[in-house]
Amino acid sequence: MTTRVVRLTDQHRCQIVEHCESWQPNEGCGLIAMDGDTVTAVYPADNELASPTGFTIPPQQHVNALLDAEANGWRLGGVFHSHPNGPAVPSEIDIHGALDPEWVYLVVGLAGEVEVRAWSIMNGEVAEISLI
């Protein structure tokens, strides 16, 4: 079995972590644009739920990210969110809420040392994606 690899620059990683930290004690969230398996843009978003255990990206922010990605020849290829009190692994809520099996699901664990991990979620099956 081949492990999927996604390229995430230090700049994009820092942008994601800083946004997620700014939303504590609630989950931070946003979308990512991709070109192939490379993250090309990060779209920090508001969390309409303002919850430490879930997130909802406002529809207009989702549309704005989609339009910007398409205008640049990219695609929306995933979402990121944080677990303020937990590890960087998908929760049951994350697994059941994953709608696009092609998307990359980045989870930022903020409990203890900050960690960013990437996941593929398809039909309830979770597989880790290598970040380089």
C-alpha cells in the first residue's frame, strides 16, 4: 500500500497553527487549496459554532475560498481544524462529518506540544497522510 504524501510549507503550517491558537479555547478552522498534493493556500475561517468540540465554516467564507482557489488554478483540497484539548487525530465527530473522500483533513493538536497531522477519511476509514 502506497502512503499518500502532502507538501505543507513551514509558512502554511505556521499560519494554520497561529489561527487555531487564536481561537482557543474553541476549535479554530479553515480551508486549504491544493495543486496536486501541494498545499498552495490557507484560508483561515471563523468557527460559527464557537465550540471546543466542533466547527462550522460560514458558507460565504467557504465560497470566497473556493472562488479564490479556482481563480488561481487550484482546487479546494481540504480543511483544517484544531483540537484545543486533544491530540491531532480525527475524533468521531470529525470522522462522521467528513464528506469528501478526496480531501485532506488536517488536525492541529493543541494539548501539550503543538502537532499538525494529516488524514484521509473515506467511508469511516481513517488513514494518516505523510506531511513533508
